[in-house]
Amino acid sequence: MSLVFKPEETFRGDYSYRNSDAAILRFPFPFPEDRYMYSVNIEPHVRSGPTDAFCRPFDIDEHYIAECRDRALTLELDPGRCQVLPHMMAAQWDTLELLMENLAADYPEQFSLTKEGDVFGSRWTWINRPLGIEQHFIFGDPDTLPCEPFEYITRQAQGDFAICDQREDNLYLDAGMITSQADWSLAFNVGMNFMEWHGPVPLAHQAGVFERALKYLLMLRLGQPVRRLNWTMSINPRLDTSPESYPEWGPDRASVTVENAGGKVHLRVELQTLWRLPRSNAILFPIRCFLISIEELARVPKWGKRLYRVLSSLPPELAEYKGLTRYLPATLAWLAPLDDGAQLATGIGPDITELAPL
Amino acid sequence: MIGDTLELIVVAVDDIASSLRHVRLAAADGGPLPPAAAGANIQLRLQGAARTWRNAYSLISPPGRRDAYEIIVRRVPESRGGSAFVHEVLKPGDRLVASWPSNLFAPQRTARHHLMIAGGIGITPFLSYVADFAHSGASHALHVCCRESETGTFAPWLQACGELHHYWDADGHRLDIPALLARQPAGTHLYVCGPAALNDEVIQAAANAGWPASHVHCEHFGAALSGGTPFTAFLSRSGIEVEVGESESLLEAIERVGAAAPCLCRGGACGVCVTRVLEGEPEHRDHYLGAAEREGGELIMPCVSRARSTRLVLDL
């Protein structure tokens, strides 16, 4: 896949972020059916999937440079978006190794990793061409990097990252790089266990979803990562929709009209993967966020119709929890004319290979 | 780093004591192996003349080592035969299929002090613990119960051990477990790996002394997650009878004969492969079915569960 980056686009201020036709067609649309409800929708994270966004362990796309810059801006304003508890150093190195190895293997034009050995104490050289970085360091020695290894490598990756320590038959959120979150706070959640940080989610607890998911994750095996999709909506293509910055983006929810919904309302999809880490036995939880305006999304006819059907049948508790209530009517009014009632194929693929010209 | 089986080649075998064989394994393709954590094990598929064994062995190589895996196998006369195979048949150049490393006995990274008690060959997981703690600087002590003649056997792997004690069966040399536990600082995590009698004694002593269960860890070598006694499954809708072998899951057997079986997680959690049982008694190993559903005996998760009866009839 050739990558043409769009380094100037922004996720704040003038919000110049847009998706190319190719980026639209590879979008991980999250709805295989016309209705949505929570489930343990976990499947093996293999090198294939319904769109191209699923096909690599750690996905990079045309927004890579702009997203890394937006993360740096957020961290400058609030360094607390990256936190690592002291017992997580082995997991930090595990994360750095996993990301560097996979990025270098999947995107050899952009990244390269040269090692003099695999064990702690070996000299490694990392080259990141899109960001203009060449780093010589000693694997296992944090003093040879400009910052700790987890922060170092996640500043050079798209999406948020959390690491869960496994102990007492539970998972503890003991590290995170969280700058593109769907309205949750790392500073609030750091150190919490799996049941604690999922506490606010409505409806799913009654279905026993979290007990099953936790038991499953405790048995997650090295070499067999899994993935799931989660979704919400955002007004404007904004990565940093955190509680800490709510005054900057919350009021935008009141700005949506039927006329402007197509460009303002964005579907926000998280391709979440889970990886057993080799040295620390912790679990890495990358949360890769994809944003698309409903206007862009509707260029895939199946997706526009299906989004209307899902949103118009969404349980009110879910709409409230995801923060959609205020602008849902305008969004539905914008989408409604697209739905001709035709039967849609099950599955999330776009079912077309080219978009009709604008 | 995605995969589930490894092709390994035996690089070296050395007898480090009369009943202990050290085996060094590398990737058959010469490439790097997946890194592994302290306490990890691999399952080796040992292909004998008449049958195949799947035995799990702790990795004793330092955590993160990717050029080779090392294991130590004690010859157990009454074993199922896998250890005898390693001692009598396995030689350099042989190829083996192994699982990726897995870990049911990882050290607790929040511990202020790690107290390890080993019995006999149960020392093997602690050889990688010691290497891990030596690198991280974590406070630790290893107490080894063994034969007097074997106190030096593992010395090559214990040079970096911070505090090391040996005990054997003679007056003045036995381990006083309650006394050892009583002098530990708060925040200590206790790990035990040895014969069942030692494990039980240590766990009981810790409970008697008021240790929280969350701070007491015992290595229990798991059998294969999905394997067990062979049985027969009859798929009533497709009219196919399939023999489920001891080292394959029911789901794998169903897939082998080409019957359609929807599945997702393959770990007993997602519920997608739930199947109606028409006859026979399931042995439930999943996390999905509730207690009432289990007792009802009308549903099974074929990705992990098996049969108590010799035959299951499934609505597939």
C-alpha cells in the first residue's frame, strides 16, 4: 500500500481533516446488521478483514503525521495524558519492541529497525522517515531514549494505547497514552481494575458481558491477538474529546443542524486490539481511532443506509451514554433521505470498489 | 508476532545429573523465537513410534532470549512416557513442533519482595525468575528443597540470584516453612513450585499465617486447554460421526470433517459456537454458560468443552 501523508491537516481549530476516497473505502465501518447492541464481539486479529484497515497488526494511514502532531500538542498542554505506573517497565519495553518490529515489517518504506541482538542490553537503531527520526539506543536502558520507552514509541503511532497488568485474576489499567479518547479520563482511570473502569457502561453488565470478556482476556495467549470494534460519534473531526478538554468541544454538540450535519457529525470507530506481551505478561490494548464525516461515509451507499437504520433504532440509554442525544434528531433528518428501504447485505464491507465521483 | 505453533530443532542435549537432561532448542528456520516471560512454558509435541505426547516444560532461558529456548527434563519412571522419550530418543538435529510460550505463573510486578520456594525439578520456573529479578533489581530470595547431592546442579543458572538457600532431608537441613513465612516483610509475594505435598504444605502454612490468597502463587502445569480423553461426536443434521482425539478440541474435530460450525473467539467466552446437545453428557470448560445452563446439559461450547460420556450427539 502506498501512503501519501497529509501533514497539514488539523484535528482542532479549523478542523481541516478529510478522508480521501481510498481512506473512505478502507474505513472500519462497525455495523454488520441494521440494529446495534453490545456483545462480546471479539475475533482473532489476523492479517485479513472486511476492509484494509483491519489487515495489519498496527495500522498507519494518510493521517499518520497529522495525528502524531496532534498528540504532541495535547501532551504539551496536559502531560498527564501519558501515565505509567512504576512496575510497568518490562511492559514498556514489550510495547516498544512489538510496535517497532511490526511497523518496520509492514511499512518498510517508512520505518526500519536494526538490532545487534534481541536481549536487553543490545544496541538498536530505529528510523522513522515520516517524522524524520533516527534513534540509536540500548534496548532495556531507558536512559538511552529521550523519554521512557512507552511514551517514546506511542508518540510515533496512531491511536491510543493502554497496558493492563494481570494479577489477582483481574486486569489493572496501569499505563496509558490517551490523547484521542471518547470522553474518558486516564487520570481518573489509571490503576483501576477491569470491572471498575467499565462500571459506567449501561446495559452490558446485566448481560454478563464484562465477566465473560474478563475471563477470556485473562487467558489471552502470546501470538494470538484479538480485536473488536467500538464506536461513538463526535462533532467535528476532533481526536482529543477528553473530559479534561470538554469546554473546548462539548458546546459543539449544540451547533448541529440538519443543514450542517453531513460535514459536522462524525462516526468515530475504535479498532481495539489486545495483545499478550511477552516479558511482562501484561496485556497491551491499542485503541486505533478512525474518524469519518457522515457525508463522507454516505458515499458508500450501504453504509449511509445502514447508519440511518442503526441510529434510528438505538436504545435511548445507549444514545445518552454515547452523548448523541442532543444532535441525534438532526443527524437522522440528514440521513433519512438516503434510506430507500432496500435490503442490505449482512457484514461491514462497503460492497463497492470505487466511489461515485462527487 | 502472530502465530500459534513453532517448528523447533534440537541444538544440544546434556545430562546435568543422572535423571536431569538439559535441552536447547532453536527455531528450525534459524530465525528469532518469540520472546517469553519469567515463568513461561512451552508445550512440546513429542512424536514417539506408537503415540504422541504433549508435555509442557518451563523455559529456563533468561526472559526475552530469542536465539534458543532451554528446558530441563527430569526422567520420571512412572510418567506417561514423554520424559522417557526426551531422555532416550531425543537427539541433536531432531525437529519438534511446539506451542508458542504461554504463562500461568508470571511474577507479580507490584511485589515488594519475591519469596520463591522450589521442590526438586520445581525449581525450573524460578531459574527464569532469578534472571528477570537480577535485571530489574527486584528484591528476591529462593529457597530450594532437593537431594543433598543436587544442591549444585542448578548453580550455572543461579549465579545472579540475590539470596539462595538449599534444604535437604537431614537433621538441621530441613526447611521450616512457618518460620520462613513469619519473617517476611509486608508486601511479599510467595511462589511455590514442587511436588504436590510441598505445594499443599506451603499454601496451608501461608493460610495459617494469615497471608492473603492474592499473595500466594502455585505453579500448576496445565494440560492442553482443549484436550482430554477421546470420545465420539455424532453430528445429527449432517449425519457425520467424528472421533475427537485426545489432543484436539471438539470444534477442531468438527472442522476436520468439514461440518459448518460458526465460531469466533475459540476460547469459550463469546458464545458464538454454542451448540445444542441432543444426547450425552458434556464436560463444560467454557466461561459462557451460566450454572443453570450447565446443569441443564443441553448446550455445549465445542471450542473448549468435551464429553463425560463416550458419545455426544450434537445438533449440527
